[in-house]
Amino acid sequence: MWTKDSAYEKMQEIYTDKVMQEEKRRVFQQVYSHLLAHLDDLQARNGLKEDVVKQLKLFKEYTFMPGDNLFQSMRYVFLIARGERMEDRQLTQQHVQRIHRSLFKPAGLKTPQIPDSFWQTPLGVACLVAEKGIEAAYPVLDEIIEVEQT
């Protein structure tokens, strides 16, 4: 049923700028909460200066953070999933690995522990497409079509 072109068209329809911004906010909140928990573990919560806290709130609100960071990696994989960026395998792997490390690598482990539920999120599907190609998203797209038809 799917061709590469039709799958990318559907991904462009699904992955609107609003969806991508909301996903960035959701992920930012997870990472920020994780940071605060670790600062508490180290009894260093007050180690975040007020100007840094204000800056982080702006990053969350505007879903943009300057430099090479998690937001840029998310943007990169979303653009691949939408078919708007030609992928460079090495660069793609670096971005996907940053996402996995940032979200799923507990202290003391060498490899991220990615839960199955991640692959059902917008970011998880985008990472899947970036790693394995648009064909890997065909089952997810089938599910979306099925839901839309009911």
C-alpha cells in the first residue's frame, strides 16, 4: 500500500511544526526533571543559578536552544522522518545516539535502556525512520490510517 513518496507525504501531514514543538517540550521536561533529580542526589539543587533557570525556561517555551544539542538532534530526525533532509549515515547515528543517551542511559550503564513505549512516540517513530528508513514506519502509518477511518 505504501510507497516511499506516499509515506513521506503522510509523515509531513502528521509531523507538523506544532507536533514537533510539543514533542520537544515533552522531552525537555523529562530531561530537566532528570537533571533536577540528580542535582538533588548530589545535594546541589541550588547549584543552578537563577539566570540559568530563566534561560532553561525560555528554551522550553520556544523549543530552541542554540548550539549542537538535544533539540538539534530531534529536529534532525524529524526532518528525515518528513523526508525533508537527505541523511548522512554517520551524522544520523550521532543524532540518534544523542537522543537515546539523553533519554535512556542510566548512570553506570554503557548502553541506553530504551522502553518499547518509546517507539510509539513521535520522537521514537522519527528515530526509527532515521535509523532504518521510511519503510520501517509503514506499520505505524497503517495503524494511523486505521484509526482515521474509524
